[in-house]
Amino acid sequence: MMRWGSSGQAADSFYQVRPDCSQNVPSTKYKIKAGKTLSVRKWHAAFSREGFLDIASILSRIQRGGVHPAIRGEVWEFLLGCYDPGSTFDERDQIRHRRRMQYSRWKEECREMDSHVGSGKIITAPIITEDGFPIKDPLVLLEAASETQGTPTSSSGIEVSDSTNRVMDGQIIDWKLTLHQIGLDVLRTDRSMVFYENKENLSKLWDILAVYSWIDKEVGYCQGMSDLCSPMIVLLNDEADAFWCFERLMRRLRGNFRCTQHSVGVENQLQHLASIIQVLDPRLHDHLETLGGGDYLFAFRMFMVLFRRELSFGDSLYLWEMMWALEYDPDIFCTYEETGAATDRIEGFKPKVKSVRQFGKYERQNMKNGASDGDEPVPISVFLVASVLKENSPKLLQEARGIDDVIRILNNVNGDLDAKRTCAVALKLHRKYLKKVISCG
């Protein structure tokens, strides 16, 4: 039992690491602290009898000490905009049922195009050529759920292709071409965790990413998405619920994955980062430009997978929920319902006038300084990366003699980041940046 004033309870037991991998993963700094961490009791007490959630009190607690792992999944559903805090228990049950049915329909649509979806198998070799001809006997198939499923196999034990008919639809060809890449990435994702020793969990991750890549045809699947989706599988038992949490997260991040021959999707955030460092640490910015790093592409990975490689699994979840609480907008659910093709708009739903307390601290700073007007506000992740650069500024100035040195120094940050401190520094840089920009304007 935790006591007030104690140093806190370690959260490692909730996300167990395989013994053979324990020496190769960062230790978790995050601790569950009484009076600071959002507890199960505080979470349940924040709902009225009808189910209305006091989101302001929840944001305040998360910003102080994160979320207890036992309730993380259901809290994230609100932070990511799956549900409106002004909805009732009954309304959320209806939405949940509708979304689960929608996911089931999409998954069945994908299964009709390729029978591996939902079969418990993970494709790790191409199953189709670029001109639509099926490839028989894929080189590698991982049986993830059961070895007794009645799928035809060749004498060598390798599954035989269901059909030899050529596929003519370009969208289906593009989708099928990604399935083996999803499989290869899934097998590399969080494999140090005991959770993924259960092959059913691997197949859940593959199925969700396969379905998402079909419904979001503009972006499809890109490397890094498995790192973003994996926590949803860990936190939410129902596959459909995990899918919708991932879909909501991608609403925020999908622009990062839109790439053309001339630009990378994350380019806008890299440009924002360059502007911020130029204002707050001009000496470092000039040094990076001299080294040929003025495009800030060395920070690419931090943006794409939101510090998953720099932190332990538990600490990265803590950082994510801190970020989402800090930039929370109570209209997020309404915005997604109205603009997204993934869910049906709720007829008659109108956003209520929100108290400023229902916004996250970062979002309140933007509102106060007019930073949310007109252009899209800069996401807090940009200031988180800026805080990492600022913290390592002396070392970068002294030791970096080329971009390789910059990458090496930033890679050495792995496992040493403190999520709470990084968020505090990011907020401080944000205030300082807004003050300087406004004074110069």
C-alpha cells in the first residue's frame, strides 16, 4: 500500500520485461505516487451518477502525476477524443457499440480481400507483385493464434495462396503490398515485453494496422505506426477499442506520415523546431546550421514515434498522457465526429460553452496569447524536442563537429529522459517563446 509522502510505487510490474531482455531496455523512472497520480478511486469519483466526467479535475491530476496503469486505457479514450466528458454512460455505450460494429465491418472487408486478416497469421513476405499477380507460398507466415486452423498448406508447411487470379484494383494492390511490411514491423515492436510472448497480441497488432492502412488510403501504413499502436493493444483488451484509440491518435499525427518526393510529412514540425531554437538558443541554431543540420532532420525519429525509442515503455506512456493532458481541448470529440469519415456524426450534437479549466495548461497558454487563432497551434511535441536540444546545448556546442556527432549525442539521451521534467521545461520554453515572439511582433 502506498503512503503519503512515500517515494512512490514502481510501475514496472504492469509492463513486464522478458528476463533475457532486462539488460537491454531502459529502466522506468515513473512511479505511482499517492496524492499525485490519478488513482482508480479519484477516477471513478470524477463521474456524476449519469456519467458526466469532471475533466478539469482529471487534467489537473494527470499533469501532476500521470495515470495509474490500471485505468490508463479508459482515461486515454477521453484524452484522445474517443468520448466527450459531457456524455452519459448510456451515450458512451451506444458509441462504443457502434464503433465496434464499424470496426468489425472494416475488418471483414479486409478479410474478403485477403484471408490472412483475422486468421491469427502475420504475413512477413510479399503476397502480391506490383502488377497484381498473387505470389504463391509466401516465404514466412507466423501462426499467431492457433496451429489448428484449417488453412491449406503445402507439403513444406508453407501456406498456399488462396487464389491465382490477378488483382486489377490499384488500391487493393497497394494495400496488399504493405501487409508484409506491417508484419515485419510488428515482429520488431516491443518484443522485450512479456505481453507480446502471447501470439494473439501480435496478431491483434497486425490486424489493426492492416485495417487502418486500408481505411486511410491517403497515408496507408508507414514505419513507426506499430510503435504508436502497440500501447493501445496493451492497455485495451477489446481489439476494436484499441483500434479507435489508435485512429484518434493518428488524427493528430497522420500529417507526419504524409510524404512526397519533395518533402517529408514531419517537415512543418521540423521548421517550427528550427524557429523555436533560433529564437531561444540562437548560438545552438547557428552551430547546427554550420554543421549542415539546419533542416533539423536529426530530430525526425522523436517526432515520428513520440519518444518511444528514448524512453522505457512505461515512461513513454507517462510522457504521452502528460502531453495530451497539457494540450487537451474539450471540443476534440465534437471536432473529430464532425470532420472524420471514420465515425458517423451524432445528430443534434452541439458543443457546450467550455470553462477555461477544461482546457489543458499548454492550450490555455495558447488561448491567452492568441496562438490558437488562425494557423494551427504548434503541438507540444515540438517544444518537448526543443527541451531535449536545450538541455543538451552545452554538449552539442562543445562536442558536435558534424551531424553524426549530433545524432550520437541525442542517441545517448536514450533511457535518461525524465518525462515530467521534460514536460515542465517544454512549458517553460513555450511561455518564453510566445513572450519573445509577441514582443518582437
